[in-house]
Amino acid sequence: MNNLEALISNWRTERIPETIAGRTKRVYDLVSRIYPVSSRLFHQRAHGIALDMADIRDGAHVLEIATGSGEMFSRITKANPQGMNVGIDLASSMAAATQRHVRKRHPEARCGFQAGDARQMPFRDGVFDHVFCCYLLELLAANDIVRTLHEVHRILKPEGRFTLILIGRSRNYFNRAYRVASKVVPAFWGQQVDDGRMPQILEASGFRFGQAKEVVQTLYPSRVLLMHKK
């Protein structure tokens, strides 16, 4: 057993032993019109910290995986107006909503959008300077989290930056509520996967640790990680 296999052998992903991508896609297609409210209430502060940590230089090639409401992607586009900004989301309605939102706010920016699966992305090796991934790994089973991390490593340039936002575990009241919600609607809420070992898992997947920050917004904890491709 290698180091990565050892780390994930007893990982806390019992709520989703297998990725339920089809159900997740249907749920997020249904909520695509109201999901921006969730981003404004719970995710904006973490998005701002992630962008600061990534330190994008204008002109970069940037990918966001699972664009969701488009709130983070809009920030990326504003920071990188002369670069190439690409977004993918499993839910086609989410991808379309992000496209409409960003092109309305940043009509001159270079952007591309498509529905896509993070476990098998349609990009060449070593093409992106930055990859962002916000609140996605919670919807994947352990083996598919590893597949996604390998894909991110593949498409990043040498020394490229990977900025990841995870649902935090620093508040017991939130952890209890989330366990209930994830049991009721696992295709939407997923599961909390960061038990403190995520930096080790990322390092075993070919990344070098940069920094980590915790943030809470409207009682919702998030953990932001910056990694570099080795």
C-alpha cells in the first residue's frame, strides 16, 4: 500500500461510498436559479480569501472546477481580464447561469464555459497556471476525490497553483447540523471530507503545501488551502 492509499483507506467518507453524480447533477440543475443566494450568505468571504491567496497575475490561464453560482468565477475574471478564464460544472444549468452572469458583468473578458466532469477533464496536460475548486470534493467518494486531484495535477503547469475551498469542521454545532442534512439530501449537501489530513492527501497526490486559512460566514465554516504542483 502506498502513502496515498494508506491515507484514504479509512477516510471519513461513509455518507457517499460511491459518487452519485447523476443525482447531484439533477439537484443542482433544479436549484441553479436560487443557488447564488447560498453563495452570498455562506461563501463570499472564503472566495475572497482564496483569490488573495492564489495571487493571480493578469494574463494567466485559470480554470475553476464546479463554478456553481458564478460568484467565484466573476472574481477570477475581474482579477484576470487579459488572461483566459475557463469554468466547468457538472450541471449544465449551472454552467449556463455562470456564463450569462459573467458575460453580463465582464463583457470584454476572455471566458469559456462548459458542462464537464472533474474526474475526467477535457484539457491538455500542463495548460493552466491556476486551478480553483470550491466545495466540490464533498460531493465525491474517496476514490473519485483522488481521481479529481490527479486530474488537477495533470492539467496544471509546473509550479502551478491549486486553490481549494472545503467545508470546515471547526464548529460542532455546524458539524451536527451538516450530518443531518447530508443524510437527508446527500446529492446536494454531500459530506464533510476534511478531517485534518487533506494537506497530506494533496501532498501524496503530487502537490506541495502553501498555506491554509479558516473562515466563518453566517455560522458556515470554510477552510481554504493553497497548494503548488511539485
